[in-house]
Amino acid sequence: MAKVLTQAEAKSMGLPGRKSLEIVSGEKGSQAVTLRLVEIPVPKPGEAPRGPHYHQGFEECIFVLSGQGTTVADSGEYPLKVGDTILIPSGEKHVTRNTGTEPLVLLCFFPVADISKRTQER
């Protein structure tokens, strides 16, 4: 049965350096998908950048809704702008940072219903 999930019902993840709302996950009835809406603010002068994280056993697909940024990964640095998508392989350490003058807003897709047990923040 189809189900409509609203942003207002999303779970705030309380992750460092970003606002992350989990819209779809196993908690919401998903069998194999997690979807997060992430907003990364413009960094403040002198603010220490957050460190990388990785996901063991599944990929992450990130789509840029607004703003601009750079994903720094084990395999290199990837500039991102509105409409770009980046696919991060399983186990690759990465962090996406805001390089613009407005919030960087992303949709992050994961092909599992619960990413928490296999995600490591550094």
C-alpha cells in the first residue's frame, strides 16, 4: 500500500555540522530505502570543518537541490552544484561541505532501511 510521508513528520537526526531530516526509513515502514533531506549551513569564519564518515555495505547517492559545495572523498574532491548527483561507494570515507554563500541542500538516498548501524562518523 502506498504511503505519503511529509517533511513535517521527518525525524531530526541531530548530526554534527548539518541539519538532517530522515523522511523515509525502516521506522516509517520502508523495506529497503532511507531518504534524508540535509541542509549544510554556510561555514562561519574560523569554524572547524566536520570530519568524514562512511557507510559499510551500501552506497550513498546525493542529489543537490540548492547551493554549492564540494564532496571530499578518499578518491578525490568533487565540486557540486544544483542538479548534480554524486554516488559514494560503500566504505569510502567522505564529507560534503558548503562552499557557497547560501545553505547547501541535499537529498541523500541509501538502499537500506536503517543506515545507523553501518555508518561511522569520524
